[in-house]
Amino acid sequence: MNDTDRRGRGAAIILAVTILLLDQATKLFVLHRLDLSQGPINVLPVMDLTLVWNRGISYGLLQSEGLGRWLLVAFTAVAVVALSVWLWRTQRPLVQIAVGLIIGGAIGNLIDRVAYGAVVDFVHLYYAGFSWYVFNVADAAIVVGVVVLLIDSLFPGRTAQTDP
């Protein structure tokens, strides 16, 4: 392992921890400092803060409680371990950053599932009749991480050296 690998991995770990802390801080703020019981708070002409408890996965799919909740917890924990192995093995800085984003987001949502039985979602974007799903910082980090991985896969020779 060379210094570049170590720096890239270190940056990805710092990014994952930063995403995790930002995600949990914003969720605690929404839960304990904002009163969303009366309905959404309009922040911008295209954005509201609203509280949604997501008991499923992306876009509210596979809504579940009880055993389903714990299966999602287990699946997420296994995914974080697999992503951590990938982070450790890859020598591609862009992949390291993308995986760091996904790990931070996944752990943030995992904490919610364990602590509350559901993921705390609160950002609602909309424009001209189009309404995006309600999400949180962890979800945004995961999406950005996946998009970066997709871009990297489309241009593998331009982003960094290939993995061994």
C-alpha cells in the first residue's frame, strides 16, 4: 500500500464519518427542534421540510416492521462490511470517495432503523407539478456515491488506474 492509497482511503473514511455526523445531526434537529406535527415548513419555493418515517428501502419500497425491519438492518450491515472491504482493496481514488459516501449514508440510515424502527426522511423537493421523494442527507450521499461509481464505470481509463 502506497501513500496515495492510504491518503485516498483516509479521505474516504473522513468523508464517511462526516456524512454520518451531518446526517444524524440534521435528523436530530428535525426530530427535536422543529415542530413538523402541524405540516411541512416551506424553506424555498421548491423545497419543504416534512417528516416522513420510511420503514422500507429507497422510494419507500418494501415497507416493513418487525422481522422485516431487522432483515433490512442485517442486509445494511452486511452491505457496509462488503463496501468497507471494497474501500480497503481499491486503489482508485474516485471509487474510494464514492464508496465512502455510500458507507456514511448507509450507516446513518442503519442507525435510524435500529433506534427508531424507520429512517427519518425530511427533505421534499418539487417543481412545476413534479414531486421528488422525501429524503435525508444519508440518502443524498448514497445517490451521489452511486452516480460517481456509474460515471467511473463509464470512463474507467480516465478516472484512475485499474484495481489489481
